Amino acid sequence: ISPFVIQPTSAVVTEGSVARFACRITANPPPIITWEFNRVTLPLATERITALPNGVLQIQGVEREDAGNYRCVATNIASRRRSTEATLVVNPAPAVRHPQRPQIIAGPQNITTTIHQNAILECVATGRPKPLISWSRADHKSIDVFNTRVLGNGNLVISDVKPQHAGVYVCRATTPGTRNYTIAIANLTVLAPPSLVEWPESLTRPRAGTARFVCQAEGVPPPHITWLKNGEKVHSNGRIKMYNSKLVINQIIPEDDAIYQCQAENEQGSVLSTARLIVVMSEDRPSAPRNVRAETVSSSAILLAWDRPLYNSDKVIAYSVHYMKAEGLNNEEYQVVIGNDTTRYIIDDLEPANNYTFYIVAYMPMGASRMSDHVIQHTLEDVPLAPELQLEALNCTTVLVRWQPSPDNSGAIQGYRLYYREESQPESTPVLLHAQDTQRTIGGLDPRRKYHVKLLAYSFMGEGYQADQTVSTPSCVSVRDRMVPPPPPPHHVYAKANSSTAVYLHWGRPMFTTGQAVNYTIRCNPVGLQNASLVLYLQTAEQSQLVTDLEPNTRYEFAVRLHVDQLSSPWSPVVYQSTLPEAPTKPPSSVKVTLIEDSTALVSWKQPEEPNVVVTHYTILYASRTAWVAGEWQVLQREGSITMALLENLQLGNIYLVKISASNQVGDGPFSNVVELAVLPGGFSSGRHTDGSAETEVFTNAFYHLDQRSMTGIIVGVSIALACIIICVLILVYRGKAGYTMKPSTTKNVRQRSGQGPHASASQAHEDHPINIESLVPIMSNHFVDTKVQRSHVMCTYQPGLTVLTYKEAPPSSPHQASPLQVFLGPPRDTEASQNSEGSHETGDSGRYSHNEMELTQLSSSGSLQPPCLGVSRGDSHGSADELPHLAVQMEIHQEAPSDPYQLGPDPSLPRSL
């Protein structure tokens, strides 16, 4: 015997009332409980004392002699155990006893028992006069008088409990001769093993037929039914289905011939029933329908089409179409029978956005064909159904719209469109709402007006069904009627951007003498908004609000007003706040890395290619391959307006990896693709841009690097230019001392006389003496000209775009014969052209002459006059008589230059001598 679960406790009662003690113990076999008073065994039942079998001791009409110590004794065949003692104290009854209403001090408790056991329902009541105890059933059924008895003063004992004894029992304590009563109820649950009410019967069915087995059982708790085939559990599939207590086998095949068992079981036991299925084979049956096709018609309809069986198709009397949901377990299969005059059928009771599987069976008088091939088809999503709409007028100018999406929507909702308009007014532009929104505040309305509100959901299938309701705004309480001023607006409205889509608002509440509740309306719209229907109104009872779902990097204006006691304040002063920009979503573009010194590289980039992006700084990460493997990046940061940076202290022979990201105050953007830079000795570098799947090799041969050879070339070139300048100056000084006067050989921009030009002069002179022009081209940078004379060699300085000539002079055959230089440049003029104040001018054509705007520089008419910079030794000036004077220009191009749009072609008006 285990220890007592419940020990008796001491009690203090009044003389003439009821005393009750209880104890509980568990043992196997169940013990017999008796009671001792002052360690003397009490009888089980007397006129005033009742000892119930469940361990309860009741003493009716307590007397002073009942005071003392009580304990219970539990005894079974194995042992005996005594509880602790409880003391009963009896107080004397008052001299005057007033009537008391009946009161149940120990009512019946819910009991769960098994069949053939005993059930005890206790009921103890007090009152003055002593109440009467009666029992009844809540279902108004009669109590079984053969197995039921009353023990003591109102305890109901049911022996040999059966399932029909289960139910709700009512204990009623009534004052005698009155209608005063009180009740207590308890439920009696009788556990029973399962028993079969309907059992399966053996069946004989043809092949491709349908067999149905039925098995129903009852018990407490309700039994679970399991179907077995030859002792193994049957699982549901496309042909075999289990519905509650039924087993249905469609399109019977020879393998279905077996013994089927129905097993019903619960905690109290199990029961089994058996049936046999015999499959009859028929040789003269049609083949299965062929080429089954399915086509979606709508969200609830699918068109099926098939071809007739290949064999015995003339004996087909009907077709059956079978369909069920393709996903899930234990889906119910549906069957539709149609005539043999068609091979097409539309099934129109399907659910939207579901996959269904279909097959066809052909029937003849002797049996059915095999199943056709299964096809699976998906129904379309339906447009959203109308949401459940509710409208509430918050005040005379504001309406709150609430809604809930329909639970029967088959597809995902992309958003809502909210329309509202005043009665007899055209419909406004819809307000677009997010799919997760469930309410919207419409503000700025007119008092005492009727408004029509329409709400619909939309998906990618289109707009759904609309919900339409009407609401009337109440009249505002007039200040004139109330004779009170309107409340002041909220003050100190403060706005701060919280993110790229949210702004935090806070304001102060004006000082009120009233303690009534105050709520606020927030107005929010982008600055410069023209559509009033897009103004956002929010309601709150707090003094702060986080306004969400705003556009990034947009300037908004906010105002707040309060409502109290049907009065509305004016709007507060408008405050402006811009939302933060979004974090960059793309990396910087056109990232390039170039080595400019042995240990320094220049990295450049462009802003991310996305509109309205704000970049506050760039982060450059670079590391050698060894450091990259170890995860050790070197970090540089540059302001958002800077798009280049220097990478210093690079080591020769290493390959460096470089990547860049753009950031702002909201967050960091992604890094660009890694660019590789190989630092090679001697000022060479190779860069490789990795771009996912493709790689582009970029090599730079010291593009920014100036090595020793380059510096030497620059110094030599500058020295030669200075030497040419000095020589030309010395020649000019020498000519001045010799008495020669000449104009500077500079190009002049003068107006050309009509009918004359350089080409005309050249043609005229050519008629007397031919000249030889070896080359007439502009001299560009990176070229040098070697001008050679027969007896003298002079290097002259030049400017890009000007032609440098060497001049050889021969004695003229006649005083009137024009010199070759005059033939080329034109005849001398009597008056000097005004000298261009800007000196030598390089035109946009780099040496091309225009007949309308340009005129060649005129030289002195003296036959011995030589341009400066064309030095001729006077001692060697006479040559052979048959040697014609000519101009020789020799150019040596050490570097191949691309085609130059400024290259001067030969003038067709000038003859050539090769």
C-alpha cells in the first residue's frame, strides 16, 4: 500500500450541522477503508454516520459527544496503513436558530470509470430546516433503479456500471415545504471497449469495377478504425480511399483479390471483422481510352478530351471521368459518368490555383476497361474576392476605413485600391495601398456629407471584386453654439528622418483645464503634391508617431491637429523633413588601377550607375594575394565627391587585389568586382579586371610613369629647341647689321583682294619658271624637320601646324624674273599689309588656306632678301647657272602618328616636281 494521497484534516463545526472527513490511497488490490474514532472502529453506516467506499466519512446532526480524534484505516490482503488523526471540535449551537437557505458543502465530482465498476456521487447539504436531497439526469432520462441506491443522507451509488449509465447527474437540495433549492452537477463517463455496429461483407466485383466495404464501431473513447489487406495495413492512393469507416477500391485490378479486415480499437480494447473481395475476369472488354488531354478553361474549370478505345470501342456504353487533387494525402476522388456519344467534358467545380489529376474509364455491359493514363492540370488563380469592409466616422472631417481580406482568396494579393467620393461627385483617383495594410484614415472631408467608399484588391490576374459602402460625416459642433473657443493646435512639432521610408514625429500637447481624452490627426504629403486624394492622414492618441511607407530621398511636409470633446483645433505650423536616401544597391563602376611609380598605384572609379543615389564616402579595400588569403585587407576611405585614390607602399613582384564600395548614412553598398594589379619591376604593371564569368586583360606600359629614358629624351628635345632659338636670333642680328630690312615672317590674317590669292600667284609664276616642292605638310608634335641647303645647314624652331622651309638662292637670269619663293608666295605688293598684332596664329585647319579669309605673308621685294631662320652663307651663294631655285622640305617621322584631320594635302593649283 502506498502512502495516503489525501489525509483527513481537523474541522470545527457547530452543534447540529454536518462534519465531513476524507482520505484517499492507492493500492493493488484496491483497499477497504474504515474509520476509527478515538482509535475505536466506527460502524460503516448508522442513522447519523455514513462511511462511503471512496474514503469519505459523513456525520449528520453533529453532537457534543462526536468531538474527538478521527483517522482512516486502509486494508487489503497484503498490508494495512493508518492515516494521521484529525480533531473534530464541536461548538455549541446558538440559542436562537434562524432559518437558512440550503447549501451544498460537498457536491458530486466528475467521475470516469470502466464498465462493471461502482460509481459514487456524493452530495452533502446544510440548511435550516434540514434540506431534502434528490437526484435526476440532465438528459431527463430515468435513473436505473435496479443498479442504483442512495447511501446515507443523499449519496448516489451506481453498481455494475454500464455504458447507458453515462451522463450528467444533478443533485438538488430543497428546503422542505418551499421552493428554495440549490443544485450541483457532475458528469459520469463510462469507458467501454469498441464493439461493431456494422461490419464489412464479402464482395464479388468485375475487373475495373468498384468495391465498397463498410465498418462502423462504437466505444468510449470513440474507436479508431484501421483497414488491413491480408494482414497488412492499407494505404490510400489514387484508386483506394478510406472515408471515415468506409473502404472504397476503384478500378479493381486482379491484385485487389484478397481478404480485408476492419480493426476498431481504443484504450479499452479492440475488435476485428473480416470480408473477402473476389475479382471476376472478363476477356471481352474494351481497351482503355487513349490520348487523354486536359486544358485549363478558368480558375474553376478544366476541359478534358480523349480518344475512343482501340479495341471493342463499339461496345462502350458510357465513360466515367475520375478526378482528385494531386497534392496532399487522403484526397477524395470524384467520379462523373457521361454517355458514349462524346469524348469531351468540362469539369467546372474545381478550386482555384490547384493541381488536379484525371483519368478516364470506358464501361461496357460485361465490365469496364482499364484506367487511362493520368494527366495533371493546374487551375488558374481567381481574382481576389471582395474584402470585408467597415467604415467609422472618427469626427466631422475624418473617416476610418478598416478591412479584412477574404479568407477564400486563392492567390496572393499584390495590393488594394481605395476609392472615395462625395455623393453626386465624380470618382477620385484611387489610393494605392500595400497588401499588408488593413486600415486607412481618410481626412479633410466636409461635415454633414455622405461619402461613398469602394475598396478592391488586385493581383497579377487583375482587379478583384469590390466592396462598396456609404458613410456620413457628422456635423461639427459650432463654436458659436458652444460659446467656447476652439482648442489650440499642438505645439513644438518635431520631425526627424528615421530611415529611407520612415519619419518620426513628436509634438507637445497644449495645456487644458479639462481632463477629457485627446486624439490627434497627422497630415503628411510630399512637398508640391497636386493630388489631394494622395494626402496621408493618420490617427493616434499618443504625442508621437512613426510615419512609415514613405518614398526615399523625398521632402515631406507634416502638420498635426487635435480633437477633444467634438472640437478640432487648427492645423499646427507645417514642418518639413526629407527622408533619408536609400543605401547604394550597385557598386562603383569603371574601376581602374594604374601603376604610376614602382610602389604607388592610382585607382579611379565612377559613381554607381543608379538614379538619385547619394554617396557620402567610398571604401577602398586592397591587399596582396598573400594577405587576401589571410583575410587581411588594407582600408582607405574617400569622400563621396572624390573618385580616385593613391595606393602607396606597394611591393614589387606582388599581385594586388582592389575592390571599392559606395556608402552613405543609411548603409553600405556592395563591393565592385575585384581588379588585379601586378606590380612588376621597371615601371611595368598589368591589371586584370575580373567580371564574373569573363576576364578582360588590360596592360599599361608605364602610362603615367616617367622612367630615365623618357626624361633623357625630354631634356635632349628642349636643348635642341633652345639651340635653334639662339641660332635664329644670331641670324636676325647679323642681317640687321648687314643693312637688310625685312618684315617678320609671320602669318597675317588680312582681307584678300578679289581675284588674287596665293594659288593664283603661284600659277602665274609657274608659267615662267617651274619650281620643285617636295613636301607641303603641317608639322605636328613628336615630329622633327631636318632642313638642308646645298651649301649650308640650319636648324630652325617651329610651331605645330606651321611649315618650315629651306631656301636656296640662285642668281636671277634677269632683273624681272621672279624668284621661286616669290612664285610660291605671290608677287610683291607696294603697300605692306597691316601686321597681325597676335603674331603667328594657328588656324583650325592647321595650314589650310582659305581664299575667302587667309592671305599669305608677303616678303620683302628685294631679290636677296631671305627670311630669318633660313640662313644662307653669302660666300657660297653663287652656283651653276642651270640650277633652278627651289624649296626643299625634308621631314623624318620617328613615331608613327594616327591620321590627322589637320594634315595638309597638296594644292592642285601648284605644279609638282618629283
